[in-house]
Amino acid sequence: MVERSIRLSSAEIAGLWETYLQENLAVCLITYFMHHNKDGEIKPLLQDAFDLSTKHVEQITSIFNAEGIPIPDGFTGEDLDLTAPPLFYDMFGLSFVYSMSRMSMINTGFLTANVARKDIMDFLVTMIRNTSELYRDSTNLMLSKGIYDRPPMIPYPDDVEYAKKLSYISGFGKKRSINVAEISEIFFNIERNFFSVLLCMGLMQVVKDKEIHQYIADGKKISEKQINTFNDILEREQLLGIVTTSVNVTTSTVSPFSDRLIVTLFNSLNGIDVTLIGHALSLAMRSDLAAYYQKYIIEVLAYSAKGVKLMVERGWAQMPPQAPDRRKHEKL
């Protein structure tokens, strides 16, 4: 039983606020995919994802109401046009659930490490478990449909080895082959950016606002550069490059989403991307890989700033709860 005298900490409010916005956004997007999807195997997975995100939104709403905290302004049916023709084929809905559940597992893990109040801890731990199960189910379904590309295989090692020279970290001139941790991060970076390119391709067909269209085009270029950079590294290591799957975009030119929803989605993805590139950087023990990750994290941060500027100018940027300005209150 939670003692209501134990107030939420700033970290707990921040985690719940961020999760509410992401899960509310997911409800809208999955509603769209469910409306158009005809695949008898994918549709139940979309329903599971919808039910989970809806439940998470309701739970956070209940907590905020009990604490007297305003509910963030989310998205509604007004941000969706279900009469618009399908923008993506059925497999993209499956790819969306896979990508979002994977990112949610990682992000929710960070949030869980920052909370202490029992009800918030229980909520986030349960959310990780549920999202992990959704990730497992989406991965298995992608495997069965032949659209999941596993990371590169290497021969099993014969012995445990130790680095004998400082040249182990060199990425220029004569350099060692990449290790399994580095291969893994490169693979998932490419996979994530393929998903982003497909998303950008679809949205560029339907967005009519020139400034937002250019913003999406800029994001597509950043993702394409990362794909090319890291595929080149894999090819030089004779690990073969990663190719796109059969997940494609239709020829529809009618937008099913509001401009506000689209830019907010990109803003959310940018934040997760910075986190994941930072994680890859922390595991890169070869200097050339570290240099690439540093370069791209700066690019994504600059791109993210453009998105925030766009949201502020359009009146779409919600501010998380802020600490009071004590200096202002101290004035006579």
C-alpha cells in the first residue's frame, strides 16, 4: 500500500510524463495500423500492442489524478484520418511494433533505474516485462515471415584473449577486426535507420507543409548516411552489408496523420536515437568507430534542435513540469 504522503520525486514525474506522451502517441499510430492491416497474424499483435499502450496511458492518468498533476495534452482521433488510403503495407505495422517495443524496453529500463516509490517502480517493472513479451512475439513473427535479418555470424572463439598492445583501440591505419559488441551496435544502428528511412519515405509523400517536408527530408539524409557508413565498415570486414527487407511504402499521397503528430514522433525518435548512439559509443573500443558515433550524435542533436524549434514556433512543444524560480519569488 502506497503512502500518499510520499510525494513523487522529480525523476518519477519526468519518467511518467515522458512515458505518457510516448504511449499516447503509440495508441494513435497503432490505431491507424490496426484499421488498415489485413494480415491475420499481424493484427492480433497490433491489438496486443494497442491494449498495452492504452493500459499504460490509463495507469499514468490515474497516478497523476491522485497526485493532482495535470495530464499532458495527448493526441486524439482528430490527429488521425482513417479514411486516408494505407500509406504502408501490412509488414510495416509489424516492423513498427518490433522497433517501438525494442526502444521502449531500453528507454523504460533507464527510467526504472531512477525511481524509488513502490507503485511507480511496480508500474515500470511490469511495463518492461510486458514490452519484452511484445518484443519477443514481434521478433518471432518477423522471423516466421522472413523479414528479420539477424546480426552477422562469426566463428566461435577457441580461447579467451587479452589485448597485448595499445593498437587494439586504433581505428586508423593498420587496425584490428571489429569485436562482437561493436558488430552488434553497428547492426542495430543500421536496422534502426532503415526503419527511419522507410518512415521518412512514406511521410514525405503525404506532408504538404514545406518546412515540415524539408525537416523529414533532412532526417532521411542523416539516416542514409549512417546506413552507408556502417554498411561500408561491415563490407570491409567481409561481414557483408545489411540489405533492406520487403517492408515497403505505398503510393498514397493523402496524409493519415496531423503535422503535430508527425513532428512529435520525430522528436521522440531523435531522443531515443541519441541514447542508443551514446550507448554504441560507450562500447566502441576502436577509435574510428568512436569518431563516427561522435560525429553522428552531434548531427542528431543538431537535427533534434531543429525539430524542437519547429514545435515551439507552431505551439506544439509541451514543457515538462518545472522547478519554481526561487529567485523570482525571493524578490520584494
